[in-house]
Amino acid sequence: MKKSKAGRERLKVVTIAEEPLEWIPYVTAARGSQDIVYELLPIYRGEILGLPKEVEALIIASDLQGMALHDNGEYGGSLVGEKLPETLEHLLQLHLPDVNQDKVLVCLCGDLYGDTSVRGSSGDPLPVWRAFRSRFQAVLGVNGNHDDLSPEGEAELASTGGIHLFSKPSVLLHKGLMVAGLGGVTGRGDRPNRTPEPEYLETLGHLLQRGPHILLLHQGPEVPAAGLHGHSATLAQLEAGPELLVCCGHIHWHQPLAELGNGTQVLNTDGRVLIFTAASPD
């Protein structure tokens, strides 16, 4: 397996289970925002090569746009992303009891807010960040185009140990893993969480030159060969860069994983959650 500039082996997804470990029910606005629909958020297990020993599990999620459905069938009061960390904690205890939950890395790829009145509405994802940090020691992520953090919310995240929101594109070293983050989508620069395409691509290129193991995006690439929609210029930039693991959301894919021509793997977690543990090198 190829190594990064930091000298560690690249991360490489080996397997993702076809059937979910669990489903979390939630409610969201229907298309046209004239009604509600009941949805299920699937949680899958997978195995990955290249995890450092200090990271015993890697959890990736995005586009958690809905309200949690409670046991009594009612909804409201909490986002589905607020319920997710407790469920993940229980699943780890049940299915992966040897995993030290202090050595779990959570990566969030944006759009953590949702409601039942307007489909695709923007709002405050801060409760989801708080919920993840209450259960796990390390939570990294980027904003999606529907995340609307207040200055006070950003300040809270910036001052909370164990949390790192890539509010500005950058690279962070976590337990031997170089994680890069670039949030938002391409678009008019006067709108929240949008960057003009030339600036976005220039920034993406600079991050790739740093040789990260993981790149967290909200907007992902298209992969025409697999019939997967996304941003075409992002695809060209990623294929011209080093081999790495890209995590994204924004547009739902019928499959969670695609591999680009240069060996880069792209994980799309729009409306799904992935739990990876170390695969045997054999």
C-alpha cells in the first residue's frame, strides 16, 4: 500500500457490509414541503486498512436532515443527529466490545440540521455536535450548505476540547492521521457556506498538496463511470492529486464507495452512517 508524506500507510476501505447493523427512524419534510415522510437512517459496518493503533474505530456521517422519531411514535424536540451518538455507542458495545470508545474518531461531513416543515431548510447543527462530543472523545467535521452556526456556536465549538470544525480549510494531525477539511459547496460567495468555484478548487488543490490521509468535504465529486452524480471539477482535481480517502455527502449515491482512476477512494455518507474498524493486512 502506498504511504503518505507523513510516512503512514494510506487508508484503504476493504469491505462495507451490504446489510445495516441498525436503522434509526426519523421524520423529514416531503418534497415540496407540503407533508412529512418517515425515513430510516442506516448504519453500516466496514473494515479499513491503515488505521493507527490509537484510532480503533472511524465513524463517518453526513446529511442527517430530520427529526428523531421517538419510541412512542411522536417526533420533534431533537434532531436525528442528536439521537445517533447514543445509538452508535450502544452498537459499539454490542457488536464491537473490544473497541475502546475513547479511541473512536468521528468525522461529520455537514448538513446536520433538518426539520419537518421545509425540505432543505437551514438551521443550527450545534446540538448534534454537542451530542457527539458527549459520547466520543474526538469529533471532526465540516459545514454543509444547510448548516447555520451562529458566531456564538462557532466560538463554543472552537473552545471545546475534542472538537474541531474546519470553519476554514486546513489540515489537522490526529493520532498520526492527517485530516483535511473543506466545507460548503461551490456557488456565490455572498451566500452562507458557498465559495466561488475557482477559489474552491484552488483551496482544494492546496489541501491535496499537504498529503492528507483523509479529506472531509461536503460537496463530493461526480463519478460518471459508476453513474454517480457530483461536482465534475472536484473529480478532476482529486484525480490529479495523491491517493487518499475522501469523505463527502450533499448528493445521495446509491452506493457508499467509489474508486477514482488514481486509487483515491470516495465515501459518500449522505443519509447513511459508516463504522470502520481495522482490517487484517492479510
